[in-house]
Amino acid sequence: MGEFQLIEKYFNRNVSVHNCSNIELGIGDDCALLNVAPDCSLAVSTDTFLEGTHFFKGTSPYAIGYKSLAVNISDLAAMGADPLGFTLALTLPDDNESFVAEFADGLFDIADRFKIPLIGGDTTKGPLSVTITVFGNVRKGHAIKRASARIGDAVCVSGLLGGAAYGVALRYGKETSVCHDTDEKAFKLLDYPNPRMDLVPFFHRYNVHSALDISDGFIGDLGHILDCSGVSCKIELCDFPVSDVLMHLSRQKQLDYALNGGDDYELCFTLAEDDYNEWIEASEKGLAPIIYRVGSINSNSSCESEQAKTRGIIFAEHGNQINPQTLRHSFSHF
Ligand code: ADP
Ligand code: MG
């Protein structure tokens, strides 16, 4: 099957399905045409997936298609943007049509769930690689940047952490299987991350100041917010939200996965104390998603002791500061 028939058969299939008033022209011309409302900014993000680096050799084509778009949608959510469309640059080692068919099924399952049309791309031959660029819409001045955390903000995460990293450890044989169902759950968290687009309206309603998605691990990613905003923070570990799949491990190991493990694609964000309280009130009535408070933003000067901090983060248990040196054994990435 030639390149153009391949594109026509497998990729030119959802622009017309979703009533995309913003897409003037999709696949088929030299460029796609996007219309952005005058009071909106265009949010753009790209991610590349390489076999061996971003997914294990042998990952199903369906999962590759699904995850490569999921993590890009996650970036839009972390910016407070609504999805407009995406492009796909696909490099294939050969013209394996069954690979393309399965890949496209995974890709369009999530594309259709988030009503995001594929508007263009490129198809080439070479080692397997998937590059997706997503485009989103956000009202001017309302994008949620990493640099806008404020002193006194509550630091929150949108879900339980560490499950996907446990899936990685299982795949590498660094953990041994204890329960088939737990393994399957961990692999599902790793292969099928759920972009938290559902939080976007609440980010705007409760004036979230800064946000990002947790792709490289909570500590490292939160560090980006702290660096960009010029602030520090205190993280309380005693109720830290760790994934169900870690429950059979020691508390130290649970925290290691939850704090350092990547691939969760939950969102970490900061908002004023009053707005946090309002969100919690709404979520207790079932009117807003559940969120987990993990700490507070402080001024940089409140984090002076080099010994006690890791990238501007002070750790506490039951309010008492703990020395990360004592955790060094378990928190291998410190
Ligand atoms: P050009 O030669 O102008 O780069 P191509 O022949 O690469 O155009 O692509 C023809 C059309 O098909 C373009 O509209 C392009 O955006 C689209 N296209 C190519 N590959 C893909 C793909 N993998 N997914 C979606 N659209 C694609
Ligand atoms: Mg081209």
C-alpha cells in the first residue's frame, strides 16, 4: 500500500466526525488551517516517542498510538488549554499494515474520546518514531504557567502517584510479581495514562496559579515550578497520595516510587488557600474532582538549610521537618 493510500485509509478519519469549527482545512493540502478566536492564544506542544527510549520493544502498536497522543493532551491540560487538533509525524521501519491499523486504533480511541482531530502530518521510512504536535485553545491571559506559583499557595496533585513507575520496574525485572492483578493494573497505568483534561474548567474556576503534568517524577517536576517561580515549598509526606498498586511495599519504597517515579501524567498545581478550600468543599459534594494536598509554597528564604532541602523542597512528617539525608538510602534519585 502506498503512502497516500495509507494516510487516506488510516489517518484521514476524524476531522469530519467532530464538528471542528476551528479547523478550516485538515489533511490533504500543503498545510492545515486552524482558526483561533481573537481572544485566545494558541497553545502548542510536541513530544517524540522512540522505541527503546520511550516505550519498551514489544509494546503493542495500540498502546503506542494511545500513549503518544495521551501525553500530548496531558500537556494541554497542564496549560489550562482545550484541545483543537494535532499533527502526526510517523516514521516506520517497513510498510507493516497491521502495525499501522492497530496503532491508528489506539490513536483514534483517545483522539475521539477527547474530540481532537488529526489535521496533518508526515510519513517516512526509518527506525520507529512517533512525533505528535498538539494545538490547543486558551483564553488570552488565562494560560497556567509554571512560573506563577505564589507564596502561601497550596500544592496539590490530581491523583495517586507511583503506579506507572512500578510498572516500569516490573517490566525491567527490578520488582518481582506478587499478584497478577496488581501487575496488570501497573501496566495499565504505564501504557494508558489518563490525561486530566477534566481538571481544566476547575483550574480556571478556582484560579489555579501554576501547573504541570508529572511525567518525570513528582520531585523533579515540582522543582520546575519552584525554579521558574523563584519559590520553595514544604511537602508533607505522612498522607502523600501513593498508588494502590504499591500497597504491598514498605512505606519507604512506596514514597520512593510516588516521589521519584515518572509516567503518572497526573497534574501538580498550586492555588491560593481560599480557592483550595472552595475546591475541597465542592469536591466533597461531588461537584469537583478529588485532589490531594501535598504541601505549601514558601519564600525561598524559608528554605535556607542546604542539608534539609532538595531542589527547594523541605520534607516533613506530621509537620516536623525531616532530613532528606536520612532518606537517601531509599530516595535513590536525590
Ligand atoms: P508534503 O509533501 O506537502 O509534505 P505529504 O505528502 O507529506 O505532503 O502529505 C500529504 C498530506 O497528508 C498532508 O496534508 C499531510 O499533512 C498529510 N499527512 C501525511 N502524513 C500524515 C500522517 N502520518 N498523519 C496525518 N496526516 C498526514
Ligand atoms: Mg511531507
